[in-house]
Amino acid sequence: MRHHDLLRDLTALPFSPVRDAYLEFVRAGGDDALRRDGGAEHVTGSCFVFSPDFAQVLLCFHGKGRFWVQFGGHVEPQDPSVSATAQREAREESGIGDLRLLSAAILDLDRHALQQGFACAAHWDIGFAALADPAAPIAVSDESEDVRWFPVDALPAEVPDGFGERLRAVREAALQLADA
């Protein structure tokens, strides 16, 4: 994957200071901004998995972070895009092999610093959305301690700061995509 593709996708987003910070980071880092070993900070892809009625969200309990969060991880060399990274990570971490993104549209930008226990200083996370049947079998991966469905309006207490607001914004954008 080349950073030029990501720059195109970021540029297509509405103006915001966050979007512009991402553009600056990716321009400055080039292809290294997409590599886990490209520096202390790098792009990651994540996926918010909703039930088809958007009433529930599937979350994993992140072992290192000690919180419930959407699925996601590092861009791998074989990933053709950050959206492909998000889909691959959601499949691997949820055990839902046929999970598909609603769209390759970017729905969330969240740069977060990492605490001890992580090999890097910060992730420039790019979020997407997918739908899955809550009756589909799920599995816990090596990277998390649990995977569970939650009502979007009754999240567990152990979520990162601001996660509820981000989830609501992603849900609203995903609803618009689903209606289109």
C-alpha cells in the first residue's frame, strides 16, 4: 500500500483540524507512516462492527490497554489499503470470517498515545464500519481477552475516554451509508 492512496482518501473527507493533522503526518512520513516499523508513530486501521439494526456493537477487551474497544491493528505489507487492514483485523480478532465493510469510506480518525506495554508511542487510527449477525459465532484472538456484543447505548465502563462519542458518530455515519 502506498501513502498516496491514503492521502487521496483523507483529502476527500470534509475539512477538519483532525483531518489536516492526518494529512500532514502521512505527507511527512510517506510510506513509513503506514509501517509498524516506520517510526514511533504510525497509521493503524480499525473496524466498528454493528448488528444489522445498528442497536449493538461488537467489541473486544484489549489485553494491553485493559479496555473494551473496536477491532484494529497495524497495516501489514500485504494489505492493499487501510480499509483492508481494518477488515482483516476485525475478521482475525472477532472470528467472523465473512465479515465485510459497509464501505471503504473513512468514518473515524483518532490519534491516541499509548502507555507502557506498547512497542510504539502513538497510533494514528483510521476507522471503518461493518455489519455482522449477532448470532454468528465469535472467537477470542490472542490479542484480546474477550469479545462481546453490547447495546450501543449501554457500553461497559471500561472504554477509552471519548469512545462513546466516537461510537455514536461512527454509527450515525454508518447508518447514512447503509441508507444510501
